[in-house]
Amino acid sequence: MTISIDQRIAEEIGVSQHRVTAAVGLLDDGSTVPFVARYRKEATGGLDDAQLRHLEERLRYLRELEERRAVILESVRSQGKLDEALEARINEADSKARLEDIYLPYKPKRRTKAQIAREAGLEPLAESLLGDPEQDPQTVAAGYADPDNGVADAAAALEGARAILVERFTEDADLVGELRERLWSRGRLAAAVREGREQDGAKFSDYFDYAEALTALPSHRVLAMFRGEKEEVLALTLQPEEDAAADDPSAPGPYERAIAARFGIADRGRPADRWLVESVRWAWRTRVFVRLDIDLRMRLWQQAEDAGVGVFAANLRDLLLAAPAGTRSTIGLDPGLRTGVKVAVVDATGKVVATDTVYPHAPQRRWDEALATLGKLVREHAVELLAIGNGTASRETDRLAAELVKLMGAGKLTKVMVSESGASVYSASAYASRELPELDVSLRGAVSIARRLQDPLAELVKIDPKSIGVGQYQHDLSENKLSRSLDTVVEDCVNAVGVDVNTASVPLLSRVSGISSAVAQNIVEHRDANGPFTARSGLNRVPRLGPKAFEQCAGFLRIRGGDDPLDASSVHPESYPVVRRIVAETGGGVSSLIGDGAKLRSLRPADFVDDAFGLPTVTDIIAELEKPGRDPRPEFSTASFKEGVETLADLRRGMILEGIITNVAAFGAFVDVGVHQDGLVHVSAMSKSFVSDPRDVAKPGDIVKVKVMDVDTDRKRIALSMRLDDDPDSGERGGKSGGGKDDGTGRGGGRKSKGRGGGRGGRDGGRDSGGGGGAMADALRRAGLDKGPG
């Protein structure tokens, strides 16, 4: 029996079908995932964001599957070949691959050799030999020779008959499906270096002679191997499992035997047996295996791509939800050498109040003048924070900031190193031109650096997520799949935090549930023309923000100090009547009730449930009233880089340093320890216990202590360990060298490098850290730290 899409999704996520049906109905009606997850819990039974996102993705896939199924049914029906059995098989197909397997024999195609042979009357010959191998092929085939019909002799007749059988073997959907799954579960992907590419493809050296089971290959290795093939350094081959039972290498392998068994073919010494066995071999080698090779490469790629997109999305979520420094006057410093350090002062609201450029570094070395300029700006604008971009000259500028902090006095000024990934993209964007038209492009980067310290989420939403640089192999990933995934992450983060409608930018507002870019622009223009909103109801006067959009967005927009204190909370306006009933029950007013934990905890949510608002909604309302508008992000804290450790040359094995995790990949975490080159904590060195997923113990923005295990200054690789009792001189250490990461931003070989490759530290090569072979890799292997894949 064919099950419905809703039923299938319900089984996949382990919930009742009516919850899925309700969620699908809401999504189809124009509701967003954040809105449904937060404000429609009664309807969906409390499906959370993750479940709803999975539901949304599967709904898209299964609806595409149904559309394709309908097309195939109509195609086969129009050919007059659709019987009840075939229709049932098509309707039961549960994946696109299975559907295409069944459709293949009926799919309109160019005239094949098999079709030409049928037209020449050779199908009875094929059937005869398959059905009765006691016949001599040459003798029987001679009777089908017909030069006038394109069959010159017996050999030509047998060739045509073989083409017919090969096509039949290839188009058996059940057989092909079984062989595909067998090859997937038992096959290997092998890589070898192409002749003459050893030197210029050195970053892939770990794959010059390499093979691993398809089901064991982690995503980053798959992506690395496919990139090596794309760059014509590696030759990749899919290898079926070895046939241990075969003494004769020329004997049929397990896949050929499976095809033969399916059609009752066996070499028992009968006249036609050898010809039939050769037909099976020909089918496997020229058709079936070629097709499965394409299918499984695509499956391998899609799984690796999904994992790569997942890594990027998870890292982006952590970055967007990083702790905000808050409403504190901040100086943003965009470091540079010859061109100087760009300076931008923003007030507590993020408004630019001053800009300048100082030249403390070579070749001008106007150190004291730079200190004086910065000190004056700090005093004039009551600056509390210094945000230093982590690009070129960042450590030199950090020294300048440290001296400035001392001059200002203890506790008055705090310096923080900030990732500047994507700042240049924002600076040159059309939005930056509109937002900061009076500033030069170079100064806009300093503004962005300052603002992303104050509120990472509000600033980073102005940048294309793909430019933020927290992914792996992002240039190789599907543009649509990556963009869709990252957009949902941004949407979920923005709505989880909430947005102040009176200060938010157009890009930030456009990520709020139900608000398009055009409506976001209208909100800002209405705000500029009429002053700040004093009530959520005022949004109804914004052009093109209709009732549906208001329903979707109102609960996520905050109005601080407005007419109604509830407008500063996540309580949806549709639920205000519940709050009024609670106030009537408790006495006093809304303002006195908000934040009164003792009184709110004494309430029974069930007492306020009615036909319109169920227990989940009432429970959420009471929790929100206790801590209205609470920010789910962590408290702000800073890392302290070790004084005197500014370059790779300053690092020593055994040093314990504090650093910031900049990126997490499938094989470990990259950490900025303040030397212009991130080091790698391999997954094996992240904890004393086994770590299957690095994200279980680390995420971008985390401040961690690490021990330096090894340094390769020539290749710009730093091996770190989060296990501080690891001994760098012992074979027990777990770190692998890293650095020069290619995270898809084109920064391989160093944070500002323009090349995509990135040398040994790039993620292009290396089974785990992205590195190739070389002295360090050899040393690690000798130490027993690199025991091959896995």
C-alpha cells in the first residue's frame, strides 16, 4: 500500500501523522519555520526548529518525487505498457534512484544496438539461446543471417542477440538495485597520482596511493579526493570487493555471478553456456558497472556535500550566536602596514561618530602619534572596547592596542581580536554604500569590525553567509543547497534572538519571519519618516506589511520603552489576552508582573488555557514574562594572547596558550593563538575520551587553552592539543599539524592569501588536516600518530 508524504515524514522523524499534517498545512499557508516552532506548538505538538527544517527538506524532496512519478506514469501509459503490476512498482518506489531504475526500460531513448537488433528480428535468437543453452550458438544464429536486413552472417546475428540480452540485464530494476547496494556496502574508492603531477599536486600527496571503503570515507576526504580529481592530480576509481573465492582471476566475479544467477545462466559445459557467460561479463563491465560507478560517485558526493553544508551551517550558527559585547562605545581597528591602520569609532548604538587613519607600523613608524590619536578618540567618545581585525598586521596592531590600554589605566579599556572575514565584502557592497555613503571603502571595514564586536548577529547578516569563511570546501558545494541551508541558519538565529525594530538595519529586518527585503526597506523608511515605533500595532501602517506578514513577524520584533511593555518581549500580540487574564488574576499591572519570578512561578498554566491558547503557549508566556526579551546568546568574554608570541617563530613546543576557535571541521578545530596562522587541534587531541564529532567539544568563538605540539614554520603548520598534559616529545601526543586552511574563502596558506590551494595546511589535501605528505607527516607516522584512515 502506498503511504502518503505526511505519513512517511512522520515515520522518519518519529511523530504522529496529524502533527506532520498540521505543520505541512501551516508551511503551505505561508508560515515560516521559526513562527510555527515558536507560536504554533499546539497544532504541531511542539515540533522544534530542527524537526521542522527536516520536515521542510523532506517535503520538498518527496513532492519532487511525486511530480516525477506522475510524469513517468503518464509516459509509460502513453506507450500502452502500463499494467497493474508495473503501476504498483512505480507507486511503491521510495526514492528517485529506484524510480529511475524502474523507468529505464520504458524511457524513450535513441535507437540502441538492442533496438536495431530487435528491428532486424534477432530477439527470438536471444530468447532461444537464453532459454535453451543446449543449442549451438553458431548453428542457431546462422538461420538468422539476413544481409538485406543488416545481419551479414551468424557472427552479426550473435552480436545483435548479445546486445538485446545486455540491455535486458542492465534494465532489471531489482537486480541493479541489489548490485548498487552491494557495491556501496563493500566497494572502495581508490586514488592514484596522475603521471607527472607529483610535484605540482603535492598538497594531495596523502592520496597518491590510497583506497578506503565507501561507507568509511569521511566527508572531508571525499571532498579532497574529488577536488584532486577535478584539478587533474588524482585518478579515482571505484573498486568492487575482491572475490576471495575465485582461484582463477579470469573467472566471473561476484557481481557477474549475481547477474548470471538472476537469469539462470551457468557454465555447465553446454554449447551456449560460454556465450551466455561472456554476455553477462560484457553487460557488467560495459553497462552495469559504468552505471553504478556514476550512481555511487553521485551518492558519495551528495553525502559528503550534505556533511560539508552541515559543517558550514553549524559553524555559521555558532558565529552568529556568539556573545555580543553589547551597547558599549567601540573603536574598530582594521590593521594594515603601508596603508596604515583604519580607525572607526562607533557609539553604543553602532552609529559612526569618528574615523581616522594612523601609521604606527613600517614603513612610516609613527607609533607615538598613533597612540596620541587613539587616546584622544577614547577620551572624547568614552570608548570601552577596542576591536582589532585579525588580518595582516593584526599582532603589531594588538601591541599598539595593549600599550593604549596601559596608558588609559586599568579597567577602562578592553582590547579584543575580532575575525574580519567578510569585512571587505561588506565594505564594497551596495548596502554599505547606502549605509555609509560618506566613508571610504577602507574605513567601512573598520566600522564593520567594531559593530561585529558589539553585536555579531546584527552585523554579519549584512554579509553573504558564504563570505564569512567558516566552511570546508565550500567552492565545491552546490550553490543552491549551500545558500538554502545558510539562509535557514541565519533566519533561525535572527528569530531566536529577536530584533529591535527601531534600530535594526534592512538586512537584519529582512531575516525576520514574514518580512521580505522590500518590506524591511519600507519599515526603515517609515521609521525614518515618522519616528520610532511606539507599539507593535504601528507596523500595520507600514506599506505592504499585511495581516499575514504581521502575524509572522510581530512576535520576533521588539519595541523597547514603548506604550506596552509586552512589545519588548517575545509574547505574540495574539496572546496578549492571555496576559490580561493573568494580570486580572494576580492583580496589579503588566509592568509589575513582568520579572516577578515568585508570583509567576506560583501560577498554574492550566488555569489560563482556553479554546484559543493551549498549555504549551500559556507555559511559554509565563516563562517569557519572568525574563522578557532574554537573549539566548552567552555572556561576553575575551581571550588573552600571550605577550611576546606574535609569529610562528615565537612558538615553542610545550607552550600553553589561550586562543579562539575560528573554525571546526570534520577532522578537528582551528585555533587562533595570535600568530597570524591558525593552528589545528586534531580530533584525536581534543579530549581524553573519544570524540566522534569535533563539534561536541568545540565551536567557533570558544576560548580555549591549547598546548603547542609541533611547529613547521616552512609550511606554516601548527599542531595543537587541548589535552594540556600531552607531552610533545612523546609518541602519546594526539595533535596533527594544521594551518593555512582552505575553508572555502580562498584564504589557503594564510589568512590573507589569495590562492585557493593553501599548501599543506590547506584542506585540499591530507586525510584529516588537509595536509599532504612531507617531513612532518613522516615524523607523525613514525611516532604512531598517523595510522592511516579512520
